Amino acid sequence: MIGKEVAFLTRETLEVIDAEDKHTADQFQTLLSTFRESRLVTAWADDLVGRLASDIETTALNAIRRRGEFHLALSGGSSPLALFRQLSRHHYGFPWKQTHLWMVDERCVPLANPESNFGHLHYHLLRHIRIPYFNIHPMPVHLNRRLCVEGDRGPELYANEIGALVANSSFDLVLLGMGTDGHTASLFPYSAGLEGDQDVIFAESPAKPHQRMTVTLPLINKARQVSILVMGKSKHETVSIVSRSGNDSQKWPISGVKPQKGQVSWYIDYEALMG
């Protein structure tokens, strides 16, 4: 942003849009096709969620055709809720029977608690679809009638479950969001889980409830595909910073999402992208 104008940095020759002409928002897609050197999809929020849902279904069908099953890891937070509703209401042909649902992160609360990420997943998606019970994998934050106690080894149990069911612990698709501080999953700036050899850990959040369980950046980067959904005007400043922040994953954890063999796709609505 330069004053009230938008400047685009590109190596390609682009046609200049006359400010006095009337243009629809979808014309900006021809100018913005990448973000952080990865694929970018941008639209108004409702259209963006619809596009993401369709892309997930396509990925699922391709994975099932190749390997007979589809492993999808889902983030918590508010952004995915619209996606869950979209999948439950408009994608009746989705191959749920061959799909395994995993959690990217979870708050250390009972699964029926209103703060639970799994609770949101159940309310907005699971109760509306037909998916085998054994294909649903909530994080074990509530063991032995207590929450997230190190001695119960919840992260190790979840990592072992992933290792046993997901080939090479490589999810077919990981859906992430991005916080205003650049965090993703429950991986906050300068926190554990941004490096190391563990796949699942306990983490601390600046916001309540503070204690979380989360997959780590190394596990995310084993995925075959990562989709990052960012929506809302409140994310615009962070989007602008992250677009040029380099690869400082300690300061901006989302910048460390770089799958070893997979692809990253950013789904950013117009409000988050352009403010």
C-alpha cells in the first residue's frame, strides 16, 4: 500500500488498470496469482469458502483414487466454521466413508466444552454427515479424568496414532489458519514446536484457555498439501507483513510452513488481502 494506491511487485508485464474505469473485484485475481511464492486464491468470503470446499473434495477424490483413503487435518478457530458448514450442506458427494479427520490443534478442555475445537467440528460438520466412527480422530486432551497432564502422554499417543494410520505421517491435506500475530495451529511466536523432532506437543497460548495440544511445524511440513485460510479485515495488516517477512518462523510461525514435497495454497479473502 502506497498512500491510497496498491502497488504490485512482479517480474511480468501487466496491463495498468485505469482508476476511473469500473472494474469488478474478480479482475484483481489476474494480478494476484501468488502469495509468498505459492498459489493464491482470492475472492469475497462466501465465494472463497466455496472454492476451498470444492478444492478439498477434488483433493480427496484424487487421494482415494491413488491410495484408497484421504487423511485431512483440520485447524480450530473461527475461520474454518464456514467451511464446515459448506461441506455439510453443499457437498453431498464428498467421500466421507474413505476420509479420516484429524485435528491440527486442540484446547485443553473437555470435548463437549464450548471452547473445544472438536466440539465446533462436531456441531458444524460431523453431526450432519455420514462418516465411520473410527475415521474420526480427536486429540486426547482428556485422559484419566484430567486435562493435558504430561504423565498421561497425550501428545505421544496422538503422534503414534498418526504414525500407525497415515503413511509416513504425511497428511494428504492440512488446513491451517493464521492469527493476527502470525501464529498457525497452536504454534505461537518463539514457542516450542517450530522445530525439533516431535510431531505433537503441548503448547501455551497467550489467550485463554492457555494450555493446548498441537501438531508441530515439522509434521505440518510432511504434508502432501497445505491450505491456509485467512479471512477478515482484522487480518489485513498481518497479511501485508507476512507477504514480505521472509522465512523467520520464530517471529512469524506461518512463514515456516514449507512442505518438503508438498504444495501450499493460500485462500485469502478480499478484506484480508486488500483491507
